[in-house]
Amino acid sequence: MIKRELFFEPEASAEVVNEAYRALEEEMQSERVGYYKLPESDMLSKIEDFIAAYDFDAKGIKNIVVIGIGGSSLGTRAIDALLCHTPQRNGRKLIFLENVDPVEIKTNLDGVVFEESFFIMISKSGSTIETTSHVKYLIGHFHAPVESEKFRNHFAFITDEGSPLDLLGKDIKVPVFHIPHNVGGRFSVLSAVGLLPLTLLGYDTRALLEGAKSLKDSFFARNEDILVQKGHYYATHRETFPINVLFSYASAFTAFNAWYVQLWGESLGKIDREGKHVGMTPVGIIGSIDQHSFLQLLIEGPRDKTVTMIKVVDFQTELQIPDVSLPHLEKTDYVNGHSFNKLIDAECDATMESIIQQGISVDKIEIGKIDAYNVGYMIIYYELLTSICGHFLGIDTYNQPGVELGKRILKEKFKS
Amino acid sequence: MIKRELFFEPEASAEVVNEAYRALEEEMQSERVGYYKLPESDMLSKIEDFIAAYDFDAKGIKNIVVIGIGGSSLGTRAIDALLCHTPQRNGRKLIFLENVDPVEIKTNLDGVVFEESFFIMISKSGSTIETTSHVKYLIGHFHAPVESEKFRNHFAFITDEGSPLDLLGKDIKVPVFHIPHNVGGRFSVLSAVGLLPLTLLGYDTRALLEGAKSLKDSFFARNEDILVQKGHYYATHRETFPINVLFSYASAFTAFNAWYVQLWGESLGKIDREGKHVGMTPVGIIGSIDQHSFLQLLIEGPRDKTVTMIKVVDFQTELQIPDVSLPHLEKTDYVNGHSFNKLIDAECDATMESIIQQGISVDKIEIGKIDAYNVGYMIIYYELLTSICGHFLGIDTYNQPGVELGKRILKEKFKS
């Protein structure tokens, strides 16, 4: 159960709202944008068949190593961090090879035994330099040549059909799962990119897809005016409010915030049809921690931010603050006998009220409990909101031309 | 060795630069602002005496538990994350009780044995509600009443002299280390707040202070025009560039980025003398990971950001990318036989060049290697830069009045 509320006045007319519904319908029906259909794809069945046939338990697989960067890792990271305290999570260790930082690579592989590990190489283009370099390193480090049975039995590839990596997989008979061509990396977590590792960690990925489907269906049934209004407000006020803060009240949202930052920043930071630089800057913060950090800037700094509060109603764990009175600290006794759950809940409400009192545009997302269904819902919520903003900004939400220049310069640096 | 370079044109006249030197000197000499003197304080000697007398090894202390939030935890977190791969780091586990999230508290204390743990409760005011609640929970959870020998032998307090926590410590004979009154939480990492836990983890905290002292001395000898120019540029262009991005090319900087966000946001987000909301929004990102996330927004999004690149020259670990050519992926072979060190280095340079080509205001900080001395230097670098910006913004850099409203509302929520 997820409740949503806007504390600012929606401004789009019925016609403008309908135009956004139509635009996203057109994206879906023209097959130009593929993420809308991921909740109904048959990929999960294929993955379940693969997992059953491979028999990971019998093979003693203890580590799932995801080799990927950006859209190939952030979504899985976000969902695992949200769900890792739920009973579904099995004991397998999840390891990411993401940055090309030598210290980090060494630390991440410390103690990893090849025979106990399953490696998932993820690259939409198939030739991401960070990811291919990691795999080359693994080949050398574990003495597992790419044509060997050793390699074949411990790797899967996730990539676009027809990519160089797809061709390699076919040549050497490594299982390959495809990312639909019309699904961009940052919109791919509900494809094999997220479904393979997350299913291997024990999660109910079927419920994840169901949660996503429920909001998607509601949207295309045109019951989500509140979502369209929010996107419209953000896009039309982008010069007044160039920064959109996501203030999540649970530590488990830290990686979700990072996923949001990529989705939002890379989708909306664009040159529009008139050649103008547009977009909004995403910032993710965590309550109550960042009440002691970013909050002062929100309250007294420039009025250039919108704020979305994420509140968790049921943490599925309750801890009491005992009725202990510390000499000289009696003024803190007002929380005695209450739970930490009540404290973080009250902090969220109090902070939200103090921000609203400043006249800042706030909305709230209240999540019953953090489970796979609700996480799927939150994923598609932000994906749809991104598409809506992109529509109102008049940009191509789904490309990322700005990063190509750096890639070209990089190659030149190795020529000299 | 740390080198710094601005890729934008400094704009302050010699007189304006001197005015900034004078303003910070006045802050230091008037004793209004205390962090400038932390590198020369005798606190570290006191801490070393305490550690020698307590004999942590003989007592079998395996866990250092820091109970604190915001300025009481972010600095220690940042420095430990930067240095934890260096040989000085001993095997003790560092645990933070920070958020009041019940799931996180439970996870953090999982497997923690009281007798093997030393708890450092940190609160400048002495009555931070998150921190006092955590300590009450520990008292109940471990059956260690506050007046007991058990409690006394496993706790230290760090707080202001005369605070309620200081009075409690004196009553129950728990060792107390003081934060100078004129050192704010977010400027306190070089006080006992950071020095006690970091020394207990084996770090050369004396070198940390020396690194800080070297830049501070250089600044007050008026040899740091480049630093003043940067602060002046940021402050005077705050309406054009309301966002200051710190783009650090090493995963170890993730927590340092978070420390920067608090320092910058909470210090500079203020109502100025004329009643105007001023300040700049800090954003911390990590290379090469965020080339696949935030970079698109930097390159094509609104021109509202400055960028500081942090580059590490010597990772003190070298990893080679083997000369492995993968069929169909031959176009990635340009990195073969090179090191990951060279790759991340070249990615940093290539990204920086691509950003500069966009006309974005960039500067670079190049760190020889990440050691205690250079980390101390980086800490005071950002503290001084913050003070300089605050001077040019005409604000009180050292208070945080904006967070009080939320605290008042919170208390009311427990009355009903």
C-alpha cells in the first residue's frame, strides 16, 4: 500500500494532463520506448528455467558477482539494499565490480573463490570499457580463459541482441539474456539486468513485476493525474526549482536515492529542441541523518528546491527506547517508552511540516512496508515520472549523447 | 603532495583577497571560531595517554562503536573510508549508531559483544535525541545501567564542557573529552570527535594534524590566494552557479563527499544580513561510476554548476588489465596491458577535458597518495574554503538556526 499526497497546487489543465497520457501511450505503442512493457515480459520465466536447470545450490554458489556500471548495477544495488533485511533474502553474497578503482577491485575480490561464484557480466552495448576490463582481469586472475569450460560454467551475459557481447556469448556458449533494444540502461532494472541477480538472491521478483504493473496499469487507465501533475509542476518550474530533493526516511533507501540520481540526471539533463540546456538536478538525502546535514540548507538556503518525502509506515522490526532516565539529560525523556519506529516517524512528520512552513513545494510518498511489490511500484513510479517530465521538457528522455565526447578523448589518451 | 589548479579566471583584486585573509585571521584571533587551532591542540596527547592507560589490546576490544549523528560521525566515517586500505589500520571493527532507523540499529548491533566493544558517545550539545536514544537502548540491550562499572569501563563521552553529558560523565566517572565551545560539529573532526576513534583504529592521527597544519600555516602566511580566489568565485557567482559538484575519482572518497555535503550545505545555506536566502548546493559524485550517471546532466543540462575534480596519483596498489583479446570485443583492446590505475587516471583526465570544453568552471585537486597527512590537508582545505565562501556571502558560517523549528515540532508530537 502506497499513498501519495501533493502539498502544492497542481497547475496543469485536464487537456495538458491528457496530452501527457497520450504522449506516453504513443511511446509505448510505437515500440520506441520499451520499459513500459517489462512488467509483462516472459523474461522472468526464462530466468527461472535457467536457474532451475543450473542448480545453483547443488553447485555450491555462494557469491553473485555483478560486473556492470551505471544502469547495469544501480538498480540491483537499490533493490537489494531495500529488501536485504526481508526473510526472502538467501545467504549468497552480492558483489559488484563497477568502478575501475584498483583498490576497490582488490577489496571486492578478496576471499572470492571462483568455483563458489557466479559472474553476471552486464553491458547494454556489450563493450563498456570498465566492464570488459573487469572481465579480462577475472580471466587472468582466476586462470579461466574465455573459451574454457571453467569460464562457460560460471558466467552469464546480459546485453542487447546482436551486440559484440551477444556474439561472443553465442560463440563460446555462455548463457545470454537480452535487454530489449528499446530499453535504456537506466530503465532496465525490471529486465534481465535486475531480474537475474535478484532472483538468484531469493527475492520474489514476480511480486516486484506485479507491483510495477499495478501502477503502470493505473497510469495507462488514466488514473494517475497526481503523477502527471507532479511531473508537469517540476518541468514547468525548472528555472525556479532547478533541484529536486528526494528525502527518504530509512537508511535502506540510500542506494535507491543513487538509482534515482542516475535516472533523473541522465534522462532529463539534455539540450532541448530549441538548443537550450535544460534539466533538473537530483539530490538524494536520508532521514533522520541528513536533518543534521542538508536540512539547514533546505530551510534557510535559496528557494531553488522541491522536496519529496518518502516515509515507511511499517519497518517490520520494532525496537523500544527503554524508560531509562539519564541524570542531567532528563529533557530527552520525552521519547522514553516509545519505539524508534515512532521516533523516526515523528521526525519525518516534524521535518516535513517545518519545510512546508517555509513555503517549499513538498510531496509525500508513504509506503506501507518495504517488500518486493512496493519496491516494484516505486521503481515504475520514478520511471513514469521521469518520462512525464521529459515530455513536458520537450526532450529525448532516453538517450545520453553528452557522455560520448569523454569516451573519444579517453581512447586518444591510450594512443599516445 | 597535493597540487591544485583553477581552470577559470580568478576575479578578486589583491585588496579583496587580503580582506578575506584578514577576516579569517580575525575569526581565529578573537577566539570566535576555534577549528583553526585544532591542529595545534594538545588533545591528541591526552587521547594517547588515555589509550595507553586503558590498554585496549589487553582488554580484548574488537569493536569501536561511535554513537553520534551529523558532525559527530561524518568526519570519522570519511577518514576511515579513505585510509582503511592503508597498513596502519588495525583489525578493529568500526560501527556507527547514527540513524534512528530500527532495521539499521538491529543490523549494526548484530553479533556485537559488549565486553569486546568500546562505545564513544558524541554529542556537542550533549542532548542530541538520536544519540541519547541509542545510548538508552544500549543500556537496556546489554543490561549495563549507566551507574554500573560495566558501563563506566566501556564508554567514553565527547561533548562540550559544561553540557549535560559532561555533567553526567563527571557524576558516573566516565572519561570525557571536550569539544572546544568555539568548534561547531561539522568543523570538529580534528578535535577529539575524530581523533579518539581514529587513533583507536591505528591511524597516524599526528600526521593527520600535521597535514592540516601545513595548509593552515600556508593560509595564514597569506600564501593561499588560489584558495581565496576559488571561494570568492563560488560566492560571487552563486546565482549563476548555485550547485558545486565535487567529482572524486576514487571510490574511497564516497564518505568524504558526504562530509563535504554537510560542511558546505549547513555552513553556507543561510539567511544573510539583508534577510536574503543564500547558499550553494553541494553535490558529491564518484568517478568513473558517475560518468555513467551524473555526467550527462553536467555536459548537456543547465549551466548552473561548478566542478572540482579530485584525482589520486598513486593508489598504492597496482592492478594490470591482462593482454586478453575477447572475440568480437577487439575494439576494447586499447587498454590491454595497461593498469586499472592508468585507466581511471585517463578517465579522470578525459572527463575533465570534456567538461572544460563545455565552458564549465572547473578546478582540479591532485593528491599524490591517500595517507593521513594528505587527508588532514584535504579536511582543512574544505574547512578553509567554507569559511572563505561564508565571508564573501556575508553570513554566519558557523550556526544552524534552520533546524530548530523541526526539533520543536518533534517534541510536540510526543506530547499528544
